[in-house]
Amino acid sequence: MSRTRTGTRTGPATARAERRAERRARADYTGGVYGSMLAASVVVGAGSLGSFPRVELVLLLFLTGVVFWIGHVHAQLFGARLTQQAPDRRLVWNVCRDEWPIVKAAVPPAAAVAVSPLLGLDVRGALWLALSVAVAGQVGWSVAAARRAGASRRLMAVTASVNLLLGLLIIAVKIVLTH
């Protein structure tokens, strides 16, 4: 049994629930915004190379997210974190978990590509669907981050607008590259 800040006793399940709630409160969604932008860029790059088989694009989206996740974990562990504390299993796990939204952000665009044949889309249509899903994810992650931070509705609208503009810039790059 442990004691809370108010001195009441809690069991292991309560303590775990409190730790999970605390982690959710500290959650940082910037990795999701970054991962969505990365996914959109991958779709644009793949689409500019010509016809791209769907399975390869799904793998490219997911594996690019994983590689960038590993890069971010490495940067966190061997950058600022090491100067503050020695790495241990818990620190490594926490950094891996904190950076996981980069990979999670690749899943919706990859899923869009995977289901695109069911929607009757050709490869070009699948690319546009994946790009749209990635941009929508980018906006969604940014609003979630602002909301979690306690931002006003106005600030949430600003962050959504900025991220939509960034997404539209990525779409503009796709249009320029394919025409």
C-alpha cells in the first residue's frame, strides 16, 4: 500500500491508475503532428515517383514512421535526457512511449491506402486519400495538443489553421511535382 498526497492509503491498482492519469495529463502530441506531416511528405514523395504499389506504400509509411521514431528516441536519450539523468530501463521505456505518436500518425494514412481498393480507387486516388487523411491527422493532433494544454478555443482554431495551411503547402508540393 502507498499513500496519496492527502495521506490516504491506496492499493497497487489505484497507484497504477494514478500514474496512467498523470502520464495522460503530461501527454505531448507534437509527435503526432510531426508524424502526420512526415506521412504526408512520404505520400507526396511516393506519388511523384509514378505508380506505386499499395503494399509498398503502406510499408513505406509505417517503416518511415518507425525509423523517425527511433531517431527521436535516440535524440531524446542521448541528447538532453542524458545530461539530466543516467539512462535506465524506465527512462528508455518512457521516452519510447512519449515518442510513439510519430508511428501512430502513420497508421491512418497507411490504412487509407490499404482500404482504397474497397473504395474503388486507383493508385492515384489512394495517394490523394492517404494525403488527405495525413493532413486531417496533422490538424487533429495539433488541436488535441492545444486542448490538452488548456488552450482557449481561439488558440485551438489558430493551431488548426496553421496546421491546415502547412498541410495545404504539402498538397501544393504534390500538385507541382505531378504536373
